[in-house]
Amino acid sequence: MIFGKRFANQADMFAIEVAGKANGLITFYQRLEAQDQLKKIEYDEVSKMLMANVDMPMLSYFILTMSYYLSKKQCCIEEIYSELVYPSHQERIETAQKYLAQK
């Protein structure tokens, strides 16, 4: 896990310093951050829809509910793994912004 963060930081610095892609990295990580927020909103909307349709046939409701929770659990596991192994999107954005400010 330590190597993952270090290698990610090195890759970002290479893109920033050598390739001159600081603005591109900022845009990329801002988009990823926005995508993560949309994913959370989608899960909330699906949860509301499930709660509003409790009166559907029990087997259908059970299958939909289980699919929802399995998908949400997988997403949460991926989030936790990413937080442990890689710098956050915000940290990466701030690194690129600091480099641009120093320039």
C-alpha cells in the first residue's frame, strides 16, 4: 500500500513536471471526484425508489434489494481500497495546483 501512494505521487509529478500536464491532471481528478459524487447520489435515488416500491412482488423486491446492496458494498470496498492505496483525488489536485502556483 505504501508503494502505491509513492508510485502514484511519482507518476503525477512526472506528468506535471516533465510532460507539463498539471492542468490536465487537475481537470481529470476533478471529473473523477464529480463522478464519485454522482455515484453516491445514484445510490441514494435507487434506495428511495426501493423504499417507495415495497409493495411489489416479494421475490422481485428481494432480488432488486440484494442487487442494490451487493453493488453498493462493492463500491464501498473499492473506495476503501483506493483510499488506503492511492492519494485522494483532492490531494492530487492540490499537488498540481501547488506546482502551478510555484511556477
